[in-house]
Amino acid sequence: MKKHRIKIAALSVLILLMLTFIYLFIVNLDLKHPEFYFLNIGQGDSSLIRLSGGITILIDGGPDNLVIRRLGEILPFYQRRIDIIILSHPHDDHIMGLIEIVRRYKIGTLIYMWQDDQPELLNILLAEAKKRNIKVIELKDRATMRHQNGCDLTIINPENLEIKEDPNNSLITKINCRDASALFTGDNSAKVEEKLLQTGEDWTAKIFKAAHHGSKTANSEAFLKAISPSLYIISAGILNRFGHPNAEIIERVSDMGITIKRTDKDGTVKIK
């Protein structure tokens, strides 16, 4: 009789676990609105976007493997796939964490910016991607992808804007959905922002990921007005040696009535 009760209890636990798994799987696939996570990874950049249908996009990976822990805090334990990784540019504080992510997760596509002189960390990342048969796109100009739920993803290499090669040049990524939009410009400078404005394209976005961690070399007033964001998200480390974000930029954004969120003060910032 005792063994029978143990079997029933064990079966009940198994059924409960299966139902929990099914529930979590359905919830993950049925996101009604996009979710944006600006990860608290210290002085660096890493942002996770989740779209309906279980689509995940990761922009940059931060300066070390702390990004692995941050992903584990957000993604369900069973989700070991990231559909698209976008490397804005191969500086240590953007690329380092991606190497371990490629080793631990199943990656659909890796997109990076073509350069004449590729740094060693980028070579290591590309070698790891090749080992795992990951689709790699070396973007020299621009690309547009359309997701089935009405979200468009546009990625632009500054070279497409006739900007000369510069260590801070970064891929520009804009995500447009029916009920959400976000713009990521990496470490691009004000000269890239000026060129973007000259294209005459629509750069408005509800969320603007601060350029170059809130540096005064970017985040121009004209560009901020063109974007007209509701939220300005700064990814920076506590008391970092670069002085990011710049006090003048903080004042500029505040005076424009834009809400500011900072990973150094607020931790991981979640927008949904």
C-alpha cells in the first residue's frame, strides 16, 4: 500500500512538472508584445529582444561572461537558442561575452560588421561560429528582415553612409513593430548621426539605446529630436573610468523630457 502511494505521488509530481513545462513553453511562444532587456553587464553593451513566436535577438555580449548569468535570469531554463546575434563592433566591451554564448547556446545567425583589419577577438568568435555551422553574415552595407508578426529589423553599416572606417563605427539596428520600436547605434559618433539624418529616413523610436554609453561624442540634440524617444537607456558600469554617461548629455536628455534608465543605477532594464 505504501509503495502504491509513493508511485501515485511520483506520478503526480511528474504530471505537474510536465504541465509546468508546457505552460512555460506556450507563454514563451505567445508573447503579446516585444520585450526589451538592457542587460546589467558592467561597462559594456548587451541587449536582448524577445518577439512573439519565441524569436530572440541579442545585440552585443558585454565585456566578459557575466552576460551568461543575465541571460539565465531572463530566458526559460529550457531555451538554449538565440535566433540572431548582432555584433555592433568588435571592441572588447561588446564582443567578449559573445564567444562563450556561441559555445553554450544554439545560434541561428551571427551578423557582424565587415572591416579591413579584423581584431583577434573577432577572429576567435568567427572560428567558434564556423565550428558550430552557424550562419554568418558579414554586413558591408545594409539588410532588412521582416518577422511574421509585423516586426521589421533594419541593420546598417556606417560604410553604407559613406563614413570612413573608424574604431567606433558600429552597426545601426532599428526594430519596428506595430506597438514598439527601438534604435541601437552602438558606439557611433555624431558624424554618423548626422549622416543618418541626411538620408531622410524615419528614425523615430520609442526606445533609444544611448550611443556610446552616453558619451558626449554622440547623442546630438538634432539626432535626439529626430528619434523623439520616450525612453533613453544607458548601459554603463558603476563609476567607470570613461566617465560615462556624460553629465552634459544627461542634462540634454532630461531637458527634452525623455525618461532615462541606467544599468549602473537600475540594474537590468526591462521594457515590455
